[in-house]
Amino acid sequence: MVNCNDDDGILMGRWDNNYGDGISPLQWMGSVKILRNWRNQSCQPVRYGQCWVFGAVACTVLRCLGIPTRVVTNFSSAHDTNGNLIIERYLDETGKEIKKSKDSIWNFHVWDECWMARPDLGKGYDGWQAVDPTPQERSEGVYCCGPAPVQAIREGDIKVKYDLPFVFAEVNADVIYWMQRRDGKDEKVVHSSVIGKSISTKSVGSDAREDITYHYKYPEGSEEERRVFEKADLQNKLAQKPVTDLEVKIKVVEAMKYGCDFNVSAVIVNKTSSDRVCRLMFCARTISYNGEIGNECGMKDLLNLEIPANQEKSVPLRVLYNKYCTTMTEDNLIKLMAILFEYKSKDIMLATRSIVIDNPDIKIKILGEPGQFKKVGAEVTLKNPLPVPLTNCSFTIEGAGLTEGQVCENITDIDKNQEAKAKLYFTPRQSGMRKLVVEFNSNKLQNVKGYRNVIIAPVRR
């Protein structure tokens, strides 16, 4: 009932960055407005959601039903459409992706875990169950996924109900890259890519990230991991990894701010006692969180790069704001790809990395001593990081127990390097620790979010 694909559910999904007849998934600040809109629209689907929105709404609904639920994020999440536990990617000789498969790798994917007994499965499978409300693939004819016991995913018990092969692939699938040569032949590319990284949820009682990767998989390279791959018949994972004379990896700087230029580097390591000559193609392209590649925003092609024996060489690439600003999606993601052609061995090596371009911070100052049923002010500030003015600017606040819906304030245009500032007022209905969410929007800078925890004193009786 959370996705609308089969049963007039709450949310409609969309991933093409065209949200003119609805609301961008990144604009939602909570589940309440979505559920109210659905009810007020005679249960017509609310437009639009993506995985984190589906996951958040499902978490709210399940908790309302009394089912313990938490939201989970999986980074480098595989989408295996044919159930073979392999994600195959194809490149041409310039590094551009060729669509030969519906398989994909999402920069991240969000689902839920519910705590429940599984008497239908016997002993050992009670506890956290992965359930995914995002409409990806049909399960027994319906767009749903799970409940899949997390313990079964960890142990590779892919015959256990429900949808274990799909969820197991999301955190364990093998990735194979092929390069299509001009003569039409496909050549295997050497690379290192780990699916299912930093699987995370929110810690109980704090905003800290809790790493739960070990709930889903054993440590990489361990005997337990090998046993699981043997059980799941994941033969490619069991194969010996190829050894090459050269190695390529990508390094980035710590601060990559939206509106700024920045450097990234391809680092080539020569592990032999002789000099090597190679070709390096180093490219930056915008990307959506679900793996859809956009336009190029940086490129370097070095035909005769010399790497001295037993040394490494760093090749910088400058990524310019005036290149990425016109092609960046709302996800603020750029994919870096370094392809190394080694002339002597004929090896082709690949390194990839997705980076997030950070939005500016929103400063939130609570005015006075906040109390229950007492009007409270919040002063919110954001500095324009772009080399151009911002128009159509607004701040919006929302918080469970703090506001009745959303409170919005339109403000004047903001020149470059100047601050946007507003005061917004609300009357808390509930006491205790509450979270105030703030969003800034303008013509050039959209869906910028910040939050602050606010302690609301109870009303005196």
C-alpha cells in the first residue's frame, strides 16, 4: 500500500528528474504531509517518491501499526534484474557506458527492517526482516519485496522466503566490467568494486550513524564469507582475483562545495622494477543516485603517461562549477572514472568513485526559551556560495510536535557571497526533545536542508 503500482497505494515513484506535475522527492521534509495529501486527495497517489521517501513513509505506517521498524541505507547497492547475482557493465573505448543490461548499481538504496517472528520458516529466522516498499521488481506478480530475514541474507540462504536472491544481490552481487572494442569484441576490464558498503541506520536515542554491515555480511575475505558465497553459488566471487603490474585508484579532497571548483586525482601505482608507459583516460560525469549517467563535466586523456619503476604518479583533474552546474541533478552527485591502458601487458584497469557535492550549511538559532504552547522563533541563515545572485528564495520549517504542517517565509534576492536570513515562528504542541527541519529553496540552489534538536519545556500546571 505504500507504492501505488498495484493497489492504489500512497506514493508514485519517478526517477527522470521531471517533477513539474508533482513534488520532487527531495523536497519532502517528513511523512505527515504525504499521508495527509493522500487522504485529502481521496487516496489518489501522491507524486513523487524515491527510495528514501518510500522507506520513510513505510517506517511511519508500520510503527503506527505497532511493528518495530527502522530505516536502512545500503551504499553501492546492486539492482540485479535477472537473478544471476552478477551486475555486468559495458563501456566503449572512450569510457562511455553502453546500455546492454537492465542491471544497475545505485549510489545508495533505502529500505526498512521490521522486527517480527517468522514461524513460517522455523528456527533461526526471527528478528529483523528486510522489507522494501520501493517498486523495483515484481515478487509473485506484485511490486513488493520481503520480508526477508536479515540472518538469512548474512548466511546466504537464498531459498528462504521472501525475495532473498534480490536482497542478497543488493549487498553481495559481483560486478563485471566489459570494454567493447571497435571490432565489436568485448574485453574484460580489471577493477575492484565492493557492493554493499557501510550499511547504516540511525542509532537509538541519538542522530549518530550505526553501522550494521556485519548484520548483512561477514568481513570481506573471511572464511565465513567464502562459505556463504559457496552456499549461494556465487562462483565469480570465489574466483582468484587477477594480478596486474599497475594499479589505479582515485583520491579526492575533503571539501567539495557546490559552487566551487575542486581537484580530484587518479593515482597510478607501478608495482614492478621496470618503467611502464600507459594511456590514462580520467573523466567526471554527473550521475543520479540510481546510477543513471549524465553529461561530462571534466576530462583528461593522456596517451603516453610514464610511470617509473616501483613508484606512483598522481594525475589531477580540475572539476569546474561552470561545467557541472548545468548538468547536475538534484542528487548533487558526480561519478569519477579512471581507465588505464597498459601497453606492455595489454591490461585494462578501471577505478570508479562517486562523490557528493556538499550544499551550504543552514545555521539555525532558537530565540528565547522554548516552551510547550508558547510561541517560539527560529532565525535561519544561509550564505550564497554561488558566483551569481539567487532569486525566488524561501525558507521552510517543519517539525513533529513543533509545527502544525509547514511554515514558509519568502525572502528577497540574495547577491553572491551574501547571506539569506529569515525569522520563522511556531508554537510547540509537545514537550521534550524535538527536531526542527529547515529547507532553503531558490532558482539556482534547491532542497538545501538542515536541522536542529530543540528541547521544549513542558507547560507548568
